[in-house]
Amino acid sequence: MMATAIPTNSLGRTGLEVTSLGFGAYELRGAPTGRDISPKQAAEILNGVLDSGINFIDTSIDYGMSEEYIGQFISNRRDEYYLGSKCGCVPDLVSQSTGSPMPHDYTKRNIVAGVEHSLRSMKTDYLDVVQFHGSPSREVLETNESVEALIDLQVQGKIRHLGMSGTLPNLKDQIAMDIFDVFQIPYSALYRQHESLISLAASVGAGTVIRGGVAQGAPERSGAPRIEAWELFDRAGLQELLEVGEQRTDFILRFTLSHPDLHTTIVGTANIDHILENVSTVMKGPLPPDVYEEAKARLNQLLD
């Protein structure tokens, strides 16, 4: 597979030149919280991601087998991609998970243990970005000296940049702390609550990593129901704005890419064909400006 020249953006003040399409490795977590993924499938997907030209991979201790597979199958290609993971996760609890939301521990001891665990699992000496998982409040971070733990690891060369996987209601405060180089924020045409905060993060020099940029896949394609969000697509009449032959998920991905302050959007899948389809969609570029504005206008009407 010949790598495609996917458009790139500078990830804020980090200076990392990331492809506008990244890969979210959540779908490689395996059973019991996800689909069964064999080592052979994981190897095909991860190498396929790199072969396609994608150069940003996002993962977490919370994502089951994901980090182990990254270490096993693409650590030998470490100079081909930037690697983002999370902290605050508790490794021992992940192995016992049955699908309930993961508890997090933001103490210095657990943060250091988690980063060390990720480094070992992914067979790397450093992580390009480490993001606090679960959007902890400023108070929690300050009480636990959580940021100081990451700064210590940064001084040791084990991580390059501090990040936050943030959401409302804590995201505004997290941006105001002016300590995070990267923010991972959920956003799509069908989930626009953080639209202005993406711009706020970028305005202070932070990099923006958007997750959920295809609204987590169409129900019929992903197997997950998520009917409410896709009903919004239908109610807004977005189907009328599709190009001939364009799929709904392609339109949603291009809508996400149209956000002027997006640096990369991570899309997860356990299907190599979907990776190639996403790359093909990204190569078409953002929506035409008039279509983008019309889509936003139609969606805004539903909120009035």
C-alpha cells in the first residue's frame, strides 16, 4: 500500500506536524468491552494505518489490548508516527473491566506508574503527548499535584507534551490554566457543544485533537444504535446537501474537517477498508464553504 500525502497541520505550539486524519486505537481494545480482535487483525490494522499515511495515533491504558498491540506490531516503525496516550488510568482495573466507566486516579504515584506502564507496553522511550483522561477538574489536578507529575516526566524526557482530554463543564477552566499543549475534544456536526471551545483552545496556542468526528460511525455501519444523533442529521435535512454518491459518514467527517481550528481528528475502526475510505474522504478536503454554512444554519434552526 502506497502512503497517501494526507494534508497536515501544526499541532499548536507543539510544532508536531500531524496528519489531519489520525487513528483512534480504542477499537483495538478487544473483549470483553469491545469486539474480539486477533493479533493478526491488529497487526493488519496498525500497519495499514501507517501505510495509508496517517501519522498520529491516540490510545490509552483504558483501551484494553490497544497499547500492547501497538508495541507488538509497530514499535519497529516508531519514527513514522506521533503517539498520544492518557494518564490517570489504573492498569489493574482495566484488566478486570466489564464495560462500566473506568475509575481514574490522578495521584502523582498513579500517573507516574501509568506512564511507565504505557512506555513498556508500547516499547518506546517517550510519548509525544500524554493527556489526562476523564476531564478532571482544576481542583482535582491541583489537590493531587497531577500536573507536576507530568512535568517531572517531561523533564526526564519520557513525555514531550502535556495534554488534556477535556469536556464541559471543566474544559474552560482547563484551557485557562495555560499549561496544556494539546486538548482532545469531542465534536461533530451532530455534537457541537464544544464548537467554540475548540477555537478557544487554539487561540491560546494549544493543539486540537478532535474525537467523535464521524459521530462514532453511522448506526448501520458501526453496529451501534446511537439513533438520536443520526435523527438530528435527518431532521436538519443534511441528506439534501450530500454530493452524488457521498455517504453520511463522509459528509460528517468533512464537516468536522471544516472547523477552522481543527488540527487533527482521530477516527477509530477495526476495519482496514474503513481506514482507506476515511483517507479517501479526507483527501476530498473540507466541505465547500457554502455547504458548510448551510449545514450549520440548518442545524442551528433545530436549536432555536
